[in-house]
Amino acid sequence: MTAPRPSRAARLHAWLLRRVLPSLEAADATDAALTFDRLRREAWRTSISAWLRFWFTEWRSLVGTWRAERSRPGADAGSRRAGGIGRGRAAWRDAFAHVTSDLRAGLRQFIHAPLVSAVSVLSLAVGLAVVVLVFTVVQAVLWRPLPLPGADRLVRLDYGDRTVVWSYADFRDVVARMPALASAAAVSTGPVAVTMPGGTPRRMLAEWSSDGLFAFANLPMTRGRGFAPDDPDDVVVISERLWTREFGGREAAIGSRVDVQGRPRTIVGVAPAALTSLESPVRPDVWLPIGNEARAERGMRSFHVVGRLAPGATLAQTRAQAGAAAAGLFEADPDLHRARDGRAIPVRVHEEREGRLPAADRASVVAGVAAAFGLAALILILAASNVASLLLGRASEREGEVAVRLALGAGRARIARQLLTESVVIAAAAGLAAVLVTRVALLVLVGVLSGTTPGAPALDVDATAAVFAAAIAFGSVAFFGLAPALQGARTDVMSPLRRQGGTVAPPRLRLRRAIVSAQVTGAALLIVAALVFLQSERHARAIDVGFDPDGVAVVSVDLEQGHYADGDIRAFLDTATRMLEADRDTAAVAWAGSVPLSGSSSAAGGLRVEGYQPSPGEMVSAGTNVVSAGYFRLLRIPILRGREFTTEDRAGAPPVVVINDAFRRRYWPDADPIGRTIGDATVVGVAGDIRAESLADADRPFMWTPMGQSLPHRLVAHVRTDADEAATGGRLARAIGAIDSSLIVDGQAMRDVTGAAFVAQRIVTMVFGVAGFAAIGMAMMGVYGVLAYLVSLRTREFGIRVALGAAPATLLRQTMAEGLRLTVPGAVAGLAAGTAMAFAVRSMLVGVAPIDPVALAAGLALIGAAAALAALVPARRAARTDPIVSLRQQ
Amino acid sequence: MSGTVQLPLPAWDFQILVAVLDEARHGYAIVQWIRDQTGTPDALGTSTLYAALKRLSRQGLIAEAPRPAGETSADERRRYYRATAEGRAVARAEARRIHQLHGLAEHARLLSGPARLAKGRS
């Protein structure tokens, strides 16, 4: 029987426990680690507060045990020695006492200025959390090796330039000709409807895999077995998560029947918990063998292939064999395996991690990752600079205190250490808060991702990332804490005491000004970026998408090909249409294969367009959808020429197609398209342009085929209604679900589905906006701090000037001007940098030039207003200087 | 191995002893059982538990027990404990002592509700 190894936290706890309780044997410690993990997981599942309480209890318990053991008179002789307290004990005690008292002093300072401390800690925590999150996601998608033994010997096989192009039969043939591969697996993931015994269907993530997958993975099965070559195709392997959740981890699960896509299957095994999908970093819920149909069909190219190098085999050998195998496929069936240049489609072999992205996408992904890291780093730098600024401010305030303590004979090292300890207290608090923020954010992220697709994303906070972030936290804060600490230690006793009457700005102010400038720059950059994206979103919402989603409810149904034959789908369509049309709220019904702008559009390539000669290497392609009669009328897509589909366009009738105007402009700019052919279908109509894949495609060729002549496996009913669309959609979905209880049916307002196009923009705008406003807040605090300090230094000077007849308004103006001098250079630099960044991501923008005058003006106004506000309080204080009071102070 | 056991037992030892009185349990099950019986969440930490288990074994009040026949799915690395005859005797003695204390508390009306206290004063 195999079981998971205890977590890192549990092992650390067990290690500490053995130091505290030396009599504990190794087996006891393992047992303790298991108990610890069970309790931890249970608390995590219960609630955040239970989880926090768990850690608190465990900490108290460990410390309590340590105290009890230490004071126990009959303690085993070994424990003292093991504790490392021997000859140098007194010295250690002494040092420990110092550190403790420093820590206490640090905590006192922390509590003394709660607002300042809370702001530093929180901003730093958010900065750290963003870095850890970005790191975690990038790590999971790009960097982390697959969680399989010997992952460094794994390779990905691509057929041509793209990753998803394998048919099962091609995979079999190629792998059989490549002895350099010890084993290989082909997988393809997708959503399925799973019904547990006595339950309702739920959408889950399935991975169809070749029978060798589990042997290839080389991980022991949690229970039962993997697939065997002679398995009937009604078997299923379930995930450990599903096994625990649905079967309570009972042995009886093996051999039980579950229903997948309306078809009963027998559970033969529980997959190892560590196994993620080979396709992307998600954890499938079920694994299914590849059906007989898909095994034979060479045209069905939907598989990813990962192989393991045989001992001693090199990548070069593998590539040579792959070349020969590709040539073999071409010889056997040239039509199916011919590339666009007429030669055989090549088989490419990449190291596993390198091959995760198709070469074509790599540059844009790397740019995206760089941008995400840049943003995360910027937020962290701003947060750290904020802490630095606060610490420097505090150090200036405490200069007098430090001088007095030095004068009284305190050691300089001791003072430096104390100042440093204070920064470490902030860093530690920020680190703890960051762990919490990251946990919550990850929970939200996983929730959002699981809401859109089934299966759990395999995102775990990476220990490396956590250590990395902790190092940054301590490093940055210690660095920024060190400057004041060093200056504190260097302080000569007399000058700060003397300066009480002086007017000279101390050198430290230069550093603070630089930091404030940097903060203003960062704030301006983020604000401009946020405003540009906001503008873009405003434009995007105003765009005419070419169809009218208002007043339309959509009801989508997944039908599995294997379960429903074509005739059955037709029968189902008729029943469902009758039900929908009979409903009291329905004005019109039409069907389609997908919803435009919903994120799941399809396209056809390699089209043969009559009379159009493609240039070499050009791919003649268009977006496609399969629609029923009445679709165009229902969505109010205008028919510019010819006709739309009717019920007469059915199987057996001549194949027809409707194109959009962009298609006509592109391929038949000068001719009447009606009556011309695309492949073997005749164009019968030209409709208005629609944006189907993204808001940016204004000129994309698109074509519709009639549902009477080809059936999609996903059906979406569009229902025009005067009632509330979302409620109607939900009600109709339940009604259609009643036709076949094994189906998953979703009903929504069409507006909500097409809104998916705005989600990415909305998220980007929000991230920049929130970060930008946080940065403005920090910059304001910085400006305020520096000015307030300057004014306090110059109180005497102001007093004299007022006494000599200077107008308070002049002092006010001068201080405000000082504030502007502090802000303007940073703001200009930030606006420039923000514009440069908008330029870099201009492909995401809709209807806005990267240099957007409105955004720039608004950004400048916002920063200016914030700076003025921050300067106002110290400026008023300067203007109100009472000469008598200020002169008497000295 | 066992020496004299002093009553009262240290904190948690009594509860742990009672948890393994009639049934062999492993660490996690002990925590769960105590939590279910007393309704106090999370008060018993892992360190406290294993220190107590070690102490009770040393005193000969509990001993490691074979895995119960019914539990097939549990991890084989888990250790099960069960009270010894001496452990049962000590538990009984401790229970008697607590019972006497309880009688004393009743006598002093320590456990009466605030209403009765107020009445007593008036």
C-alpha cells in the first residue's frame, strides 16, 4: 500500500518536535506528521479561521511542550546535550536576551504607530502576494517539470508546427518506428457529464488516454489498475479527489459503475494523486480509454503526445527516427500527411517543457510573462519603497532619540541592531500577511478558473516561490532598514542635538526625495495604463458587433457523438424545438453550434474558394458556425444579398453556405458571390459582418452552414424573449434537461455569454486600477512626509520671515511649489513609461491609440490633484507659522 | 517500566487515556474523538498529543496495539494505541478523584447558574 509522503510543513513540524522531545522515535515522528497533515487539511477545508486556529494551536502546543520538557526534572540526559546548550550556554542566553529585547522594542514601535505600520505591512504583503501568484502560475504552466519520475527524460512530439495534431493511429505508427522512445502516451482532455450512482450529472474534466498512460507515468496507482490493451472501452479510472469525495476512499469503489455522458462505465482504478494532465496543468476528474472509433479514424487529430527516452537514447537519435517515421506515414497515405509545401508533415521532438507551447505562440507568451513579472515587480518595488520611506521618516524623527542614547553610552552596534530588528519585524509581519493574501487569492483564482472549465487547476503555492518572496521581503526591508540603521549608528552626538536650532536639511532627505519621485513615477505609469484600458473597454462596449444579443436567452446542450447518432440528434432537436416554441415567453427559436464572442468559436482552413488563387503559403480560412433556419432574423444580422437558410436546406439538398461581407470583400471583391462555390457548397447569401472570435476582428471572413446539412456535437438554442433573459434561459434549460437526465444543459442571457469578450480587459483594467490607486496613496504619503518634515525643519526660518512681514500666502505658495517640484519629474517620466507600456500591449486595445490624450490628461490631473492634496496640509502649517511661537521654540 | 503514577494526571492525559480505553486508536482519531466528545475545537495540538502518548507509554498506561481488523484503508505507517490494565486502573482512579472534586464543587454551588447564585446572595 502506498500513501502520500507527509507535507513539508508536517515534516518540519516533526523535525522540530524531535528536537523538543528527543525520546520520540522516527516512527513516532512519521505518525505525528501524518496526524498533523490530517488536522491541517481538515482545518483548511473547514474555514480560513479554522486554519488560522490550527496553526495557532500547533504553535502553542509546540512551545508548551518545549517549556514542559525543559522544566521536567527527570528529563532524559540526552535532551540537554541535544539542545546544543553546553559550554557557551551563558553567551547564547545573553545574545538571546538581547534579540528578545530588540524584538520587543520593535514590536512596541510597531504598535506605537499602528496606521503607518499597517500600511507598510499591507502594501508589502500585497506586493509579495502578487509576485508569488505570478510565479506560481508561470511555474505551473511553463517551468515546472511534469510531476512524474524521471521527468528530465521526457519529450513532446509535435506533428508539424502545432502541438494538437495527432490522430491515435498516426501516434501508434510513429511510436512503433521509434525505438529511442521507451514508452509514450497520447492524451486529449475535454469536459464530460458524469453521474455518480444516485446523483445528478455534473460537468467534469476527462482525459482520454492511450492504454499505456499509467505505465508511462510510472507512478503507483492509488487503488486498482490502469488501462490494459485488451480492456473493453467501458472502463474508467477516477481521480483520488473524486474517490475521496464520492466514495469516502472506500475499496468498494473499484468495480462500481458510474455514468459518463449517459453511458455506464466500470471503475477499474484510482489514479495517483500526483498525476496531472499531460496536456495542461489541470487535474482531470476521470480518465477514459480512447474509443474504437477514434482509434481507427486518422482524420481525427486531437491528441497530445509525450514520450520517454529509452536509457542511453539521445534527443538527436530520437529526432532522426522521428524523421523516418514521418516519411513512413507520408508514403502510406500521402493525401492525409502532406504539408502545405507538398512534402511530408514533419514530426518534431522537443524537450518536454520546451515543447509545451507551439513555436508560433512562444514569443507572445514570453512577452506576456515578462509584462506580468514587470507589473508584479513594480508593485513590489513600490511597496518596498513605501516601507523604506516610512522607515527613513521614522529614523529622522528618532535621530534625536538615537543621539541621546549614544550620548548616554549605548553601543553603536546595539543601536544599529535595534533599528534593523524593527524592519525585520515589519518584514515578518508582511510575510505572514502575504501567505494569507496568497492563499485567499489562489482560492479565488482556482474558483474562477474552475467556474469556467471543469477540473481543478494544478496550482499549488510553490515552495521556491514562497522562499523567494520571503527572501525579497527580508532583503528589501533589511536593505531599506539598514540605511537609517547605519546613519543612526554613524550619528555624531552633537549635530542632531545642535540642529534643533538649525535650518540645514540633513543629507537623508535626498534619499527620501528620490524614493518619492520613484513612487510618483510608478503611480503615474499604473494610472495611465489603467485609464488607457478603461478607455479601450468603453470603446469596446460601444462597438457594433454585428448582431443583437439583447433580449435573447441561450440554452446550450452537449451531446456526445458516441451516445447520440445523427438520427437521434435530429429527434432531440425536434423535441427540444417543439418544447421551446410552446413556451409562453418564447417569441422565436433558432439553433447554432456556438455563440459568437463566447470564447468558443471555430474556424475552417484550407478552403477552396472558386476563382481565388491563394499566394504560396497563404492559408484560405474563415470563421464558421452551423446555424438553423431563422438564425439571421433572430439575431438581427442583416442579409445584404441573396437569402438566409430555410428548412429546405437539409441533407440531400444541394449544399449551401452563407458568407459575410468581409468574406466577399476579401475573396470576390469585384464579382457577385451568389452562385459561386466554396469547396462543394454554393453561396446563397451574403450577411452583414459580425465579430465572432474577438472584438478586434472587424474584417474577418466568416461563413455559416445550415444545420440541416451538418450537425455539431454542441447545440445552442437561441430564444428571443420579452421576459428576463437569464431567468428564461435557466427555466428553459431545466425543461430541456428533463428530456434526457444524463445531459448537462446550461441556460443564460446571451449578453452574459458574449460578455466573456470583455473579461480579460476588465481584469487588466482592474489590476492596473487597484495597483495605480494604491501607488497614488503611497506617493501621497511620501510627498506629505517629505514636505511636513521640510516645514518642521524650517519653522524658525518661516517665523523670522513672517516677523519681517512676509505674507502667509507667499509661504503657502512656496511650499506648494516645493511639492510640485517633488512630483512633476516623476509624473512626466511615469506618463511616458505608461504610454510605452500601452504601446507594447496595443494588440489588446480596442479603438484607442496607445498615445491617448484623454488618458494622459486625466492621469496628469489625477496625479497633480493627489500631490496638491498631500502638499496642502504642510503648506497650511507653514503659512500659519506664528513668529512668536516658532522663535520661542528654539 | 512503570513507576508510580501521580494523580492528578497532567493536562490532556486523562482525555487521551479515556479515548483509547476500549478501542485502539491512532493519533488523528484520538484528537477527533476528544473533539467530538468535549466539543472544544483545536485545543489539543499535535506536539502536546505525542508528548502525552510518549509519557503514557513510558508509564505503562497505554501500549501500542495492532491495527483493528476493520480498518483496511488506513495508512500502515500509523501507530495505534490502547490502554493497558494499569492504564484502566489509573483512569478509574482519576475519574473517581474528579468525581469527588465535582461533588465538592456541587456542595459549594460552584456549578450553579448565575440566577441561582444571585438568589443565594439575596
